[in-house]
Amino acid sequence: MSLSCTIELDYASPEEANIVLEAIAPDNKPYVEAQIEGSTLIVTSSADTPMEMLHTMEDLLSCIKIAEATFNLVR
């Protein structure tokens, strides 16, 4: 079985989306691919089992939350 998940996150600007992308980039490979379209960060992941997907998404969303919080602090 193979699973895939795509999350689209809309930001106020392409620069903000890029800041979040750069913050999560070190943890992405090989589990997650990410790209920016305009001010939207599009994150895609695949996994062999539901639990692998759950762990990947939990980790990814936690990293995104920290990146967003940090960005909001320094704004």
C-alpha cells in the first residue's frame, strides 16, 4: 500500500512562504517534497503505511508551526 498527502498553506506573501520552506527544508528529504506557487506553500509526502504518514505529517506540521511562530515574533 502506498499513501500520499498534499497540504497547501497560504501565506500573506511569497517571501513568507519561502521563509517557512527554508525553515523546514533540512528535514524534508526524502520524505517530503515542497514547492511554492505564488504565496502558497505546497507540501507533498508519500509513505508505505498509515502510521508512517501520520508520523511524517505530525513532524512536518510541528516544524511548520515553529517556523510560523518564529516568523511572527520577528515581524
